[in-house]
Amino acid sequence: MNSFGRKLKLTIFGESHGLSVGAVIDGLPSGIELDLDFIKSEMSRRAPGKNKISTARKETDDFIIESGFFNGYTTGTPLCVRIKNSDTHSKDYSILKNLMRPSHGDYPGFIKYKGFNDYRGGGSFSGRLTAPIVFAGSIAKQILKERYNIEIFSHIYSIKNIEDRPFNLIGEPKEILSKLLEKKLPVLDDEKIPLMEDEILKAKSMGDSVGGVIECMVNNVGAGLGFPFFDSVESVISHGVFSIPSVKGIEFGKGFDITKLFGSSANDEYYFDEEKNIKTKTNNNGGILGGITNGMPIIFRVAIKPTPSISLPQNTINISEKTNEVLEIKGRHDPCIVQRAVPVIESITAFAILDLLLSN
């Protein structure tokens, strides 16, 4: 369906070229003072039209909180937010009523909704629907920080074949993590920024697109959060992350590379630090064992595919005429969505962690 969460439930609504997109958040505790400036800054991180490596579509992502918020505080009733769509060029998409874009949600959506789906700009399959996710995630981030001292940071691990250095699985200094928020392309090695930009602009000049990988770290989650099996921390985070358009993979800790190690190297050995806190010497399992956190940083990577809407000629079908045709997509599209997906990954992770805390 269109909802995510157990004790804390997020429902999103809207289409890319409809009047608005938005969310209903149910289960928020009452009396939470919302920092609206922080929410706006988070929304700005995701917003389009800010530079030459993103889509030319300009949306301010101004939001209206229509319920569940009074005198600066949450009321405890469902919070509804609406984000107006303003810069839509729907005529650019008229051809897509019958021509199915390769690797997009057009054809599956046409079949599922029997041709009644809104195809403009991808409709309900569009990345535009990640705006309300960031709104919800920014509230979750505030609660996590203020009540639990939990913080979430991400960086672009790669754009196509250009790789940043990975997070230290044991943890990173706070000053390094905080600086990621100040960068147009949040990377740990600043020398990779121009290389990644060049890779994106090269794809853009060819009418093509590129993908990449985002690495995320959740700090200060104590041991004991989560459940074995179906509501494991990996399961809940993965459920949320795979709800984001263009996500094609996720791995925790060493991920698939752990298969290349002996058990003696893969195992995370315990020890007491000087203050008698329990830690592990390595963190190959990404802070989660048996589906439950062990007190080490939660670390995972997310694979983002190249933007499927490109302007190069592509073979496709005309679903109405039942003919094979060649499609050249018009309109404004991101040559790479990885940099705009960073706050989205953080937001859905924050929401998932907060829901687990409220359900634990």
C-alpha cells in the first residue's frame, strides 16, 4: 500500500504534476516542538533546480502543515503536510500516455491501474514523492537527536566508477561527519568532487545518465533495538529504503564482501573499553546481529540506478497501437539523482529507527 511503519506510520500522497504532494504522519508523540527552519533546510538539500548537475525543474518545496500541529508543537493527532507543485511542464509528457519508458514505472503502472494512472512526470512513481518523505524524516531526525542523541550521516560513496573513501566501520569523527552537510556533493575526499561532477556533466552532454552508491551511518543507537527475523533492523530499514525510486540494492557492514573472508576475520570480537563500555574491534556486520543492534554504528550502502528518463533514442512499445517504436524523451530530468537522494536515504532511515524505538 502507500504506508510505512508500525507505531509511527507514514502515508504519502500525490503525483508529480498534480496540485501537490504530501504526507500524513500518524503516531507522533504530542508536545514535540518542531524546528521549521531545520525542516526547510532538509527540504532544500533534496530540492531540484539548484545547480547544473540536477534537473532544471524548480520547486521551492514550501510546505503547509494542515493538521496535527498547534502553537509550535505536535498535538499527537495525525499530522498532515501538503507541498505544492508549481513548476510543471505537463505537455512534455503527452507522448508518454502510450509510449512506455524503458526501466521506468510506466508499463507496470499501466497494467496495475488499468491505464487510469497519471503518467505526467512519472505520476505517483516520481521522485517528486520523496519530498514528503524528507519532511517526515526531518521530524524524525529532530526527535532522535533530542530524545536519544541519535544522528544520521551519509556521503556519496560513488558516482559511476568514481569512488569516495568508505566510512570507517568503527566510526568517524563528528567534525568530519558534520562537514558533509556543507558540501554540494557530500564526500569524504574533496578531491573526488570535480571528478564526480565531470562524470555527471559528461553523461548530461550525451543525453544520458549515471547512478551511484550512497553510504549511510547511524550513530549512538544502543544495543538491543529491533527484533529477530521479520522486524529485524535490517528488514525495517531495507523496507523503507526500497520504497525510494531507483534504489536497486542495499548491503550492511561489509555486505557482499564479507563472503570473501574467513569466519575468523569476519567475526566482530567484543571487548570492554576504558570506561567498561562493550564494543567490537571490527564492525563487519554493520552494527546489527540477529536482527538487533549491538551498540556499534549502523552502516549500510544503497545502490541508485541511473535515471531512466534520458533523451537518447530508445526502443519501446506503443501500448495502445501494439507496435514497436523509438522513443526520444523530452522534458527536464536529472542526469544523476544520487546527490539529491542522500537526504532521502537519511530521512527514511530516521523514520525507520524512530518507529523501531517506539515499537521496541
